[in-house]
Amino acid sequence: MARARTRGPVTDDLPPGTVAEVEGRVRAAGALPARRLVAAKLGRRAEVLLREGLARRGLEVTAKVVRVALPEQLRALLAAQPSVPAAGVARRLKGASAKEAAGAVAALLDAGEAVVVARGGKDHLARPSGETLRRDEIARLQDAAQRLSKLMAATKPRRGKPPRTLWRADVDACVHDLAPPGRDAPARETRTAAPVANTTPAQERATAVPRATVAPARETGPAAPVAPSLSSPRAIDAPVAPARTAAPNAADVVVAAVQALQRPGAPLVFVPDVVRALEAQGVAAPQRALLAAAAAGGIELRPESGVGLLGAEDAARCPRGPTGVPLSYARILGR
């Protein structure tokens, strides 16, 4: 039956529309055998015309198959999924041998259009994006891991001695180095001042003034005018000009709240305390206000250290980073 379909006169002229029709079928299937492109039996001249026409339309024409170009197939595959197991790429590319698939992958890697990502102990392919780390971020992560390993070594049990814990800010300094995708890591000042002696992070937070709303006034010089807060009696008695009816800049309010909670020699402020202070001022959605202040460059938000010291109530008050990690510490930038 198959031979009956190929009988008939051999044509050396390619019927109009044949190239477009064959291209559509190849793109729909990904690849087709070279000997089954048309039902009619083509002569040598018509076959050459068909192959040349398909090649001009961007298809790859080999002795055995006509296929969508392998780089194009691979780009479409990576665009459809966050990552693809590298071991299965050859099976996902239509009309390609394992060697040809490996060559297509190598070409995209060399061009910077794909990266190899280690996930679950296996290699995956992905497009470069904010979800994949750059080489400089890998180097910073390696450095942070080495420093964190040294810290963790100090917590090993010691016979006859009490267990050790770690200072939260020391751990935070190791793990915060990776900036959010699309942003450079902010400059970090060197913390040389020692923490207050004989205090724990929980005690330090307990002694902070959680409801402070305004930074202390300077002793010298006239006090700068401060917009009355909703809790101040001046908000009722003082006349307000129409131009002043708008609320203060949210970023400035956040910076003032962080500054009010800072302790000498300790630039990091516990974010849940800042959220409580902002709530006391009537700031709606304080977590969004913190993220907006960080985006404006007024403050830096740092993630939780990840050692399980953040309680559920405090974690609920923290804004979240790109990976969902609570941003539990803040500091004012440029000071």
C-alpha cells in the first residue's frame, strides 16, 4: 500500500505552496523524516528546491530529518519550564541525536542563553534569571558559608561546659550577603562596636522602646518642625493649611522609626519592633512601608538568620524577601 502511494509520474516542478505547507507540518511536529515530506514522488530538481526553501525558512535539513532548529527547540523548552533536567534534554528535542543535542546545549551555554543549575543533586538547564545565582554571587555565598561554618564550629558540645549559642547579628552578617535579584548588594559598614555585655538578643529587644515614634530632640539649637502624629493633641488643635493635609512621606516615617529604636553601637534594629512603632503611628500596611523605604534607599532590610530564633508572632510582622524569608533586621543606609 505504501508503494502504491508513491507510484505515478516523477515531477521536477515543485507545486506552489508546497514549501509553506511542509514547513507548517514540520513546526507542528518538531521534526519529520526527510523521505516523507510530500505524498508525490519528487524528482531531483524538485527535491532540491524543497530542501532549499525549507532551509531559507529557518528549518534544519539533514539527510534523515527536517526539523525545527535545535537552538530554537531548546529555547522554547527552557521558556516553558523554570528548569529542565539536563539528562533528559536529548529526549525532548525532536529529530536530534544525543550528540547533536549536546552540541545545541553547549552552544546556548557558550552564548550565555542557558546555565547549568544544581537542583536536588542533579544538573538542570535554565535560562539566566533572577532565580539563578551569578558567578560573583556564588563566590560571596561560598565565603559566607565558610564564615558560617566557623561560627557553627563554636557551638559543638563541650564536655562539662554549658552549651553555646550564637549572636544573631553575627549569623545575619554571614547569610545576608546575597542581594535580591536585580539589585546590587548594598554597601555594609564594618561593625566594630561590641554588643552590650551580658545581654541576649531577646533581652536587647525587650529593653528597646517598641512604641517610640519620634527621634529624641537635639539639646542645642531650635527643634526642627515635626508634623503632628495622629496620637498627638496638636493634631486636633493646630491649624492645618490645605497644602499640608497629605500624610508625611512613608519612607521618611520608616527611617525615623528605625532611628528612634537604634541603640549606641548597634545599627541593626529588630523589624517587629519597627512594625509596632509604625502601627502606633497609624501607618497602614507597615510591612509594605518598610519594603518601599528599602527600595527608596533609606534603609537596608536583612533576612532572618535561619537558626530558628524568630518566633511565629515576630515572623508574622516581618516583610518577606524574594524567596519568602522574613526580613527581620533593618538599618539606616548612609549613616
